[in-house]
Amino acid sequence: MTQRHPTASDSPYANYSPVDPAVRANPYPYYAWLRQHAPVKYVAAMNAYAVSRHEDVRTVLLDHVRFSSDPLIQIAFSEYNPAPAARYLISSDPPEHSRMRALVNKAFSKRGLTEMRPEIERTVGRLLDAIGEAREFEFIEAFASPLPVSVVADILGIETERHADFRRWSNNVTAGGDDSRMSEAQRARMHQDTRDFRAYMLDKIDTVRRQPQDNLISDLVRAEEGGERLTADEVLAMCVLLLIAGNETTTSLLANALICLREFPEQEALIRADRALIPAFVDESLRYLSPIQLLFRRATRDTEVAGVQIPKDAIVMPMYASANHDETVFAEPARLNVQRTDLRKHVAFGWGVHMCLGKALSRLEGAIALNALFDRYPRLDITVPAYDWCDAFYLRSPKRLPVRRG
Ligand code: HEM
């Protein structure tokens, strides 16, 4: 009897699905297998084509004619979305996307980063002061989660006394779809919050329309491109998108940065000895442990990527985190190295027309936060042996990160 030799498809990695608990525990060996054996693979559990190589991910992201962003509407929309009728920048395609992006870019880039720096430094200082002398604290709850919400609230011009409400509203929106474990009373409270959020924001939009202020909502209301303006609902949707896109990702950046330092203590020593390496570390940690692991596109026609046929209307998953470990682009991808020369090729912020609007802001937040953490704590040790990763399969971020100061 002839013995069958194991083939690549016998590998446990061949059954990749982003929702599989084994993949959630560590997706990187799966990505490596996919890149080598099935760079474009139909994943039945998702009814989608996983695209894992750097070159192919870039091809998908750069070609908005063949690959539409419209499936992202399901991610952007949750039941607790205060602007359900409005179109979202992230799920629209050119030319509509270009019009919205130009309007938002104008408003967003007007708030120069130099102007934002002192505000962010103050917020970081305030959060660390509140932690005070506690020897142990939960890093996400005390620092990594409130920081980006406060920064966005300040940029939008939310009054300080409404920041606590704003954080709750924001958490509701970003909590997204999964409310299955909530009681009826909790759901009712969330719906009430959504109505309050909408009412507060529409009132604010109306006020600044009559009496412009120096904040992003005012700029969005006034922004005009080719005679076009955003409607009140579009302004509200834009604010909601800034929350969805900017909060969990930046929380994840900060938490994942601590995980990187734990895994590579010699890199931490290097960075602490030369703080000028911090910006490179922010990007290298985004490459090494990307907050957004994958997202979605829809094939607008029968097409092909890397020789694999993809039918019209099929869902395609560009896998940013896999592209960021592609050994044909990054030398020793599984090693964190703040001195690597190929760093700027990472796609943690995406690529093409949808490339992250807040990338400069999150790089700045990351650098300010890490500098302040290094200043305050000669050591900051994670006290759990393993991480409970967040439920959203397209994100990679620990739910909790208990730490002890040294
Ligand atoms: C480390 C933190 C962040 C990461 C890793 C990240 C990642 C990304 C990625 C991968 C995309 C592209 C989505 C696609 O290809 O469809 C994106 C888009 C976007 N991001 Fe970020 N982001 C971060 C922080 C922020 C912040 C702080 C903001 C704003 C406050 C923001 C606002 C946006 C917006 C509005 C878009 C949509 C742009 C468009 O569709 O034209 N992001 N982000």
C-alpha cells in the first residue's frame, strides 16, 4: 500500500478563519502559512477571500474601482449609531469619497499637530496624575482607553463637563454589534444614550452653524469643497467615525506597545537610552502587532488576484497584519527592531485613498504617551502571563492589561 505524503492542505493552518479561537490566540503562524501556500484563499466561515501577501494587499487597497469599500458599512454601523441615515467616509468609494475626504481633510489638517501637542500632553499628565502612586493599575481602563477619547473630545470641542458623558457615548458606539450579553435594561439605557448623543451633537452643530467656534465641528460645518457642504447628519456621522476609527485603534496601539516592550526587553533598553527612537518604535509596534488585522472590500466585477479567480460581489479581506509580516518585504518580520530600514512599508494605517486620516495624530499621541510613561516609571511590568484578546476579530488588542510599576 502506498503511503500518502502530507500535503500543505493537511496543515491545521489550512483551516484559517479569523473567528476561530485558535487563530484569535495567535494568528501569525496562520498568516505565514497562507502567504506561503495560499496567498489568496477562500475562507468558508467568512464567505470571503483572504489576501495575505504585502504586494496583493496593496493591490486590493489601491484599486477602489475593482474593490469597493461598501461592505465596511456593516462595521461602521451598529445598533447604537446616532447617525444611521448618513453616509460614511470609510465605506464610500470615489468620487463620493473624494468629496467627503477633501472636506474632512481641510478641517482636520487645519488643526495643526503643533497646536494639539500641549493639549495631548496635558491630558496624558492628568491621567497619570490620577493613577498617582498606585503600585498596580489596569493600564487600559486608567490610561489607554480614556486618552484617545479625551483627545477626540477636545478636538471636536466637547465641553470638559460633558467629557464623562462623551466617553460613555463613545464606548457605546464602539462597543458595536455584540449586545447579546446585555440585559434589557442595559440595552434600553444604551438606546437612550444614543438618542442623547444625537440630540447633543445636533444641537452643537446648530449652535456652531449660527456662531462658529474654534473646533473641528465648526470647521466641518463650514468646510466647503466645490460649492458643496456636509449636511448636519453627515457632520454627525463624521464625528462618530472619528470615534469608531480613532479610539479602539489608539487604545490598541498603546497596549500593544507595552506587549512589544515585554517581549523584546533589549529593545526597551535601547529606546529608554535614546528617546529619539520613540517615533520609530510607535511604527514598528504597529507593524509587529497591528491593531487592525484585516478589513473588507467587495469585488465590483469578476476579477483575479495572484492568479486566483474572485467572482463579482465576493467579499475580499485584505490582511494588513499579515502583509506587515511578509518576509519578502520585512527582514526578520517576527522580530521587533526599531532600527529596521524597511519600516515605512508597513500598512497598519492602510494604503490608497482610505489611508488613515488620523495617522499623524495617533503617532503623536503614541509618542507623547510613551515618553511620559518612560519619564514616570523606570519599569512598568505587565502582571498577567497571557492576554484576553478583544472579541472583534478584525482587531488585535487585549481587553485588560494589569501592570505593576517598578
Ligand atoms: C494607531 C491608531 C490607528 C490605526 C492603526 C488606524 C488604522 C486605520 C486603517 C487601517 C484605516 C484604513 C481603512 C481601510 O483601508 O478601509 C484607517 C482609516 C481611517 N482612520 Fe485610522 N487608525 C488609527 C487611528 C486613527 C485616529 C486617531 C483617527 C481620528 C481621530 C482615525 C481616523 C480614521 C478615518 C476617519 C479613517 C477613514 C479614512 C477614509 O475612509 O478615507 N484613525 N485607519
